[in-house]
Amino acid sequence: MRISLLCIGKTDDKEITSLISYYLTRLPKHWNFEITEIPDIKNAKNLSPELLKKEESKMFSNHIDKTDLVIILDEKGKQFTSREFAQKIDTWMNSSVKKVHILIGGAYGFSEEVYNRANEKMSLSKMTFTHQMIRLFIVEQLYRADQILQGKPYHND
């Protein structure tokens, strides 16, 4: 199984980048995890939020195949405990899912096309965080899920 994090824009905060790197080196190799930073849309300031989301949707679709599982991080999505998230990953692995994409949208969220394509909406919190911080949080949760699945003592309930 491959897990991919697709994000709009770059992470320019060095501390966050460093922490993401810390967890990336600890993720299991068999997940073939990768982060793809999709470049910001040019002239975004001249586009309405709806047009911007449509342009971002086209960029996302360039990375997603028809058979891929798509999870969007969305404030209206379902929240999971770390153990529930680990169980979800275990289910994906046991059901022969080949590729999972976790999407982090732009400032205005996702277009209707992305919502329709998504297999699931997931929320990390009811609070709002920067898109850069969300990258760190999801990578840490992936590491935590792996540790839970291995029965290692990283996670405490």
C-alpha cells in the first residue's frame, strides 16, 4: 500500500519542515509514504474562491487514479481517535487498497468535484489550524498509527 499526502502550496516554516522530516524517517517503508506539494495557482488573487477551488481540483486530479482511495481533511469530516485511525489504516492494508491519498486543500477548501470524488471526509479537530501545521499533525498521526498497530508503547490512552 502507498500513502500519499497531497497539499496545495509549500511548507515554508523551517521548524514545521524539520518536525515533518523527523516523523517521515520513522514511517514504515512498506507504506511508501510521500508528500506532494502542489504549486499554488498562479494569479490566485485574481480568481474568485470558487474558481480557485476548481483550479486546485484540476491539480489534485493529476495525481489521483480512478481506483485510488481519497480522504479529504475537512472541518466537517468525521473525527477519529488515534486508535480508530490506526484501525482504519489496518483495514485499508487488509483490503488490498493500493494507494491512499490524503488531501489538504487550499485556503478556501475543496471544490464540489473533490468532495464528490472523495471516499471519505476526515477532520483532525473542530479547531482551525494552518495548512502547514496540519501536514505535521497528519504525519505524526500516521507514525502514531504505525506504532499502535505494532503494539509499541508510543501511544498512551
